[in-house]
Amino acid sequence: MKTLFSVDRETFTRLAQAADRGDQNALQSLRDLWGYDRGEIRCFLCSNIVSERPILGGLIFPSLHDEQTLCGAVICAVCSSLPADERWAQTLARLEEEDGKSLTTVH
């Protein structure tokens, strides 16, 4: 299963900051967002199985429909190491496939 989730920007920021300070409840909430309990998860970009799941890693990007919402997707270590512009181009291409719309304008 590929995981793509959306979360309120303020909520995610608050959780990430608390997790960075070592808050175990915030860490668990982030693990839940990333789908730690969902069994096998595939990389959003290349579909390889993701063996190490991120807590604050992966792809985080603004929603194209609502500026108060962030989207996140689990990606593998190989895709995570791609240059940022290549990762973003692949993300847009994958979102176009998923959504069936052109996403060339991003604010």
C-alpha cells in the first residue's frame, strides 16, 4: 500500500516540534500518521517496499487545494537521497497520475 496523508499544518508543526523535544506522545502521533501499523508500505515515488519508516522524514509538502493543510508521503531511502528538485518533479508527476489533473501551478 502507498501512503499519502493530509494533516493540518499547525497540528503537524506542533507535533514535529514536540517530537523533536522528545515528547513520546507526539512521536507516537507521528508514527501513526506515517502508517507504522499498516503493514507493508510502498514508496510513493518508486513503489519499492519501505523498510525503514520515517518519523519526520519522507515527503512533506503543502496541499495544492488548501494552504492550511500539509500532505505527506512515505518514500524509500533511495528516493529520499534524490536531489530536491528531482524529488519534487517526481512528486508532481505522481500526484498528476493520482489526481488526473495538471498540477503545473503551485503556490
